[in-house]
Amino acid sequence: MSFASRITRLPVPFERAPAAEIAAQFADLAPELRDLVARTAGCSPYLRDLAVREADWLRAAFGRAPETVLDAELAAATGETDSALRPALRTAKRRIALIAGLADLGGVWSLEEVTTALTRLADTATDRALKLHVGQEIARGKLPGATIDDIDTAAGAVALAMGKMGAFELNYSSDIDLIMLFDESRFERDDFHDARASFIRATRRMSATLSEMTADGYVFRTDLRLRPDPSVTPVILAMATAESYYESLGRTWERAAHIKARACAGDIAAGEAYLDRLTPFVWRKHLDFAAIEDAHAMRLRIREHKRVGGPITLEGHDIKLGRGGIREIEFFTQTRQLISGGRDPDLRIRATVPGLAMLALKGWEPAETAETLTAHYRRHREIEHRVQMVRDAQTHKLPGDPDEMRRIVNMMGEADVPAWRAALTEALTEVHRLTEGFFAPEEKAAVLPDFTDEDEEIITRWRAYPACRSARASQVFERLKPELLARLGKAARPREALVQFDAFLRGLPAGVQVFSLFEANPPLVDLIVDIAATAPALSAYLGRNAQVFDAVLGGDFFKPWPGVEGLTKDLAEKLSEVGGDYEAQLDTARRWKKEWHFRIGVHHLRGLTSGRDVGAQYADLAEAVLGALWPVVVESFSAKHGGAPGRGAALIGMGSLGARTTSATSDLDLIVIYDAAGAEASEGRRPLAARAYYARLTQAMVTALSAPMSEGKLYEVDMRLRPSGRQGPVATSLSSFRAYQQTEAWTWEHLALSRARAVAGDAGIGADVEAVRATVLASPRD
């Protein structure tokens, strides 16, 4: 479709004379195009000047789709020298600013299409300037070991687009925030300092190419200060240096900044690999409600520094940083993402609007809240663009002059200034109400019960517990304590609830995350009080495994029991997400099991499941762990010793596991039956004889289940029910198992066999074991 056919709105001309002049100059255009250019000129002196300067180009551009025009200008913005690249980039900037401004004001492009076009220009300009100056360093022999072939990847240098640029959300007169890095692994150790000095020169020249004002204007103001410790570090850092900083000193605001981070120029592959390595820093594996307080403190500092924290007055109001502005919505979205994105990778979205939509889709925010904030965000951003379009000024403040305010209203295509002002005031107020309620909810006075002297003694010693020792943990807990004590006092057995909560608190190794979780989710306080009052063992378990509270907020905590198949599939998917890292897979399995273990206990506590069902669910959980983990162990073992010789092996559940009457503290009674099917040994880098192979594979599985790791153990394993007990091999061949059960087994072993069932491994061998079991149990007896 042509540009003209896509026009859906028009600005109201604020100044009639400039509009008439431009209409006369472009009298040869189609009426709808002439009207758009004239009305725009009547509102924006900047766009009027661009239209005059680029009149011939604009006439030709209107004959093509704006997307085609954008692609052509980006392709043409090249130069083999700095003196050639500078005017080429500035010409592209003028023309893209003009076509994007007209497409915005005419409704030809959506907000996202406008910001994407501006961001693509920034990406292209940064990439070409960086590669030009790195190439010049290579040509002068200043970059050790680099050749002309390295220019395409900037010899390992990469620009990370941060903030709005990273999310393809650049505004109309934005500067660009970049973190500059280089891949030090491409250079010899002795060449590191020379390489760094060369990249520093190239980065400074790149920044000058983009930001210096010339007769042709500028491309983008460039800000390199988001890098680690910018007051003492060079403008470009080695990736290893940056990683070390974030791992040891990184702060919450830097985590939030990296939500939008994107490799945009230079060695893109190296930049993406670097961001992948930074994932554990940005996205914590547990729900991170402590981020709320960090983000709120940051909001308050910005308000104080920028002096934008007062009541909403439209004259001079900062549409970005002021109350109810764009930053409020961005902080709200990013903080919500930081809280939950470690557990839910779907939330790791750079852009604000898709981020809000995903938060609603996944149940972390009400859909109505997300829709309201999205509508206000888009409207705020369009107002911001028009404020900047007037004179290409990097400002976010609404005019203080009534006439200039009317100019902005007219650029929005509206003429009723009072109605526009009322709508904007209402929008700002609603954004502030929704976001402030999240960051700083109103505190309600709690009615405290009367405590005995013994109770007071318990409460007094809380401040000495490890969970409350840090200043921040103590601060959060003191805010939480009145409501917590009030709810403990309302428990069916207040004294028992207090004592068991004390045991829970005493067992917590740290408190900031848990206390922040409780503060942000009051129903969890009711849950811990309920547990403390009625289930002491579960309360003590929580003290050691408080992270399982995350599961309660996941949205499906109270859904029907999924059964073995659903559990196994869920765990297998989570293990595949960390495929290739065996230790991470074992820790993932441990975290997953803890959460489902906790769920079973809570459902039983709340009367949602019977005692019989609880035993079956604990057995289902164990079977799912075995079923999902066995292939992982086999794969890891096979990498060293080759694939399993013969048919493979099956894990047979005995005792309470076989009977599906497992308790919360049961160990797992297992035997392993294999069938080498005539194969004498495995085939691999370190082959093993069949018997030794299955014995060591079994030991690997037992270790995977019972080894203490950072997330604890999965299960203790008891294999004494295998043929010949402790004297027999840990893995038994199918033929030996059959012969033993038919000719040597004691009566008590046949009784134990009555509960046996296959729980993991090869289904065919499991069926063979079941056939042996059926035959043995059906045999005539004295």
C-alpha cells in the first residue's frame, strides 16, 4: 500500500502561516499528502525545515511504501572513511526522522513501527561507525593479530544496546545508551593491553562520529556510562572484566537494565554469548520479591534528583520521569519481570508492551491492569514524541506556556485543549495509583494480641537469628512483624503457632528474600501461620527450604494432581532446559522435587487430599523423579563408557514405593535389573564389561539421587532387597533374577516381591520382571 492510502489521522495546524507556505511549496502532491505535510509544518518547525531541505527526496519517497524508503536509506548510509561516513549517516538521520515523523503524525505507522525504525537507524549507525574505526586500527597495525578479515566482526568488539534502544523503543530525539565490550579470548595474554588501548581509541572515535555536531547535524548523542563503574573504567571493557563485576558487585538496577540489553553492533555472536553467560545474574532462580524494595528506592532517588516527585501539574510535567509517567510503567514491568523471570523464561522480554502482555498471560498481573497500563504507555509515548518533534529537543517535559501546550494538543490531532488536559491528568493519576500500589502499598495498623512473658521472650530473640541480622532483612521484618504477630494470635492454637514459627525462623539462613515475599503476598503469611499451628514437621522443613514458597505463587499450586505422567513430563522439560550441564540438572531436579513435596503437604494440611491419596502422591513424585532422571544419568554415563550393552535396565520399586504408600520421609527401596542380551561389553571411549557397566551405572543413579548438593538430596536409596541383599551385585541380570526368585529366594523375599513394580527404565525389561513376579507368586506353596 502507498503512503497516502495508509493515512488515518492528521494533526491540527497550530500555526497557519507556515502550514500555508508548505502547502504552496508542495502543491504538486496528492491532496492527502499535501495536507499532512502542511499540517505538520504548522506544528513542528523542525519537521518543516526538514521537509524544505529534503523536498525533492520527500516527493520521491511518497511514491514508495515507508518501509521500502527506510530500507533504502539504511543501505545507503555508508562510507569508507570517517569524512565520508559522517555526512552519509547524518543524511540518513534527517530523512528517516522526516519520514518517521510524518508516518507517526499521519497514523501510517504504529508506535512500535516508529520506534523500531528509529532503533534500526541507531543499530546501523553504531555498527558502521564501530567497524570503520576498528578497521582503521587494524590498517595501522595497532590491533595485535587482527587482519582485514576481522573487520566484519569488529575484531571481537561489540556494542550492547541498553534501555529503549535494546528494546527497539527509541524515542524521537533519544540519545543511545551503549555498553562497549570486547572478547579478550581472541588475543594472546601478552597482547591484551595493546588490544584494549586500540579498542578504546576506536570506541572514542565511534562515539565522536555519531554524536559530534557538524554542518549536517548529528546522528545520535551517545552515552557510554551504563558500563560497570564508569568513573574509573575505560569506555570499553573486556567481557571477563564485566562478568566478574556483575557476579560480585552487580546491583538490582543493573539487573533491570540488562532486561533490555541486546547486542546491536560489531561481533553480535560474541555479544549474545556474553549475555547468555550473564543470565544467572539478571534472572535469579527463585522468586525475587526483594527487587520491589530496590526498585522503589531507585524511583525515589530519581524523583529527588530530578525534582519530579510533586503532585501532578501538567505545565512542565515530565511525561517520562514524573508522577504517573512512562518510567513508572517501565519500572513496574521490569520489576515484575525480575521477580518472576528466573522461574518463568517466557517473561524475559525486552519491550514494555509485550512484557506487560506476557505478565498478564502467565497470571502474574491482572489482565485489566496490563491493558490499562499498555494503553497509557502508548499514549504517553506518543505525547513524548510530539514534545520532541517540535524542535528536535531531548526533553520529556510538557510545555509550561499555554500556547505551546496547545501546540502539543494540536499535534495529537485534537483541538479541545481542556478535554485533552483532563484525559491526560486522569491517565497520569491512574498510572500512579496502579504502580504506587505495587511499590508502596498502604500500611494497615494491625491489632496485636496480648502475649505472655514467655511469648515476649521468644519474640525478642528473633532479632538475633541469622535471618534477621542484616540491616535490610531487619528493616523488612520489622515492617512485617505487626501483621505477622496479629495473625499468629488468631491461630487456632496461638502458643503452638508462635513456637513453631520460631522454629521456622530459627532455621532460615537468610531473610531478605523470604520476608519480601511475605510482605508482597499476605496470603503466604496465613499459610505459614497455618503450617506453624498444625504441622510442626512441615514448619521445620520450610525453615530449611523456604524457596518452595515460590511454588504457591506459580498459578497452578491448587490445581488437580497431574499424576505420574504429567509430573514426569514437567520435570523432563525442566531438565532439558539445562541440558549439557549434569550438575545443574541434578540441582534442578532437587528444586522441583522440593516444591511438589511441599505441595503435597499443604494440600493434606488444608484437607484437599486424604491420607491414602497423600501416600500415592508421594509415590507418584518419586516415580516421576526416577523416570525423568534415569535417562539423564544414562546419557551422562554413556558419554564416557558408550551406550548400554544389550537391552538396557529397569528400575524396580519395592516396599512402600512399589505399593504406592510412600510417606514424606520415606527412602526409596529399589533394585536394578538389566539384560545384556549376550553383549559382553559396551562400546565407548572407556568400554566396560556388561556386569561392571550396569553396576557402575546403578551407582551413578544412586549418587544422583542421594548425593548432597547445593539444593540438598533427592532421596536416600535402599537396595538391600536385591537378590542376596548386601552381598549381591547392585545390579542383577534378568536371568539371575529369574533363577534366584525361582530356586533360592526366601519366603520373606517373595513377600517383598509382591509389592514390586517397574518405575523407570526399559519397559520391556520391566514387563519381563513383572512376568517373573507373577509366576513366582502363583507357584504352589507348602
